[in-house]
Amino acid sequence: MKEIEKRLIDNGVRPTAMRILIYKYMADRDAAIALTDIENAFAKADRTTLYRTLKTFEEKNVVHHIDDGTGISKYALCEEGCNCEIEQDLHLHFHCTNCDETVCLTEQKIPHINLPDGYLAEDVNLVVTGICEKCSSNLL
């Protein structure tokens, strides 16, 4: 737990008991999670607290938001030192159309995009859809 507390403090987040539990819950998952996943895992917790925790994590670069095209916002933990900068930290995401999981492909960085003069990028979202490794091995 001490490493989670340190990570939160390093990102400017006060490590409350609920924030530590949510961080640990996310760290124990291989795939990105939706707010509803957190609500189901912490059914007795106040929904507003859960939502605000995710928003605080996002603002402080503890998690990043993923729009995987399903219409459901998902979140994944950022790597240590991530500032969610377009040129440095953004990476591909993979959404499995079979199991509906979305995973970060952190080793696959989003390539540099040359925008026309006068255009300023604020965010880049690149999601590859298909069948994940787990599901494809079950199909064979």
C-alpha cells in the first residue's frame, strides 16, 4: 500500500482510503475499466465519491480516459511519470470485439501527426479493434 500512497502523493493526490482501494482495484486488472465496474466492485460506496475519484485521478494523470468506440468511457492507470502529453505518452489501445475488453498497448506509441498550420492538437485517440490474444487462442 505504501507504493500506492507514494504514487498518489507524487501525482498531487491525497491518498484517502477510498482512493487507495480504487487505485489497487485498477492495478489488479489487465484491462481498462468503466465507472460501472468500479460501482459494482464498491457497491456500498457513494457513487459521487467514485466518480469524483476517477475525475481527480484523470486530472492528476493517475489514469487516462479511453474512448474505445463502445459509448462507455473507460479508464486505465497511467505509467509512472506519464503527463499524458501527445508527443511523449500517448499510446494505442486495443478493443476486443469478442470479450469487449480494452487494453493499453503502451509499447505502441501513437505516431507523430503533422497538422496544417494553425491547427493545435489537444488529444489523440487511436483504438485498434479486433480479437484479443486470449479470445483468438480460444477460437483455434
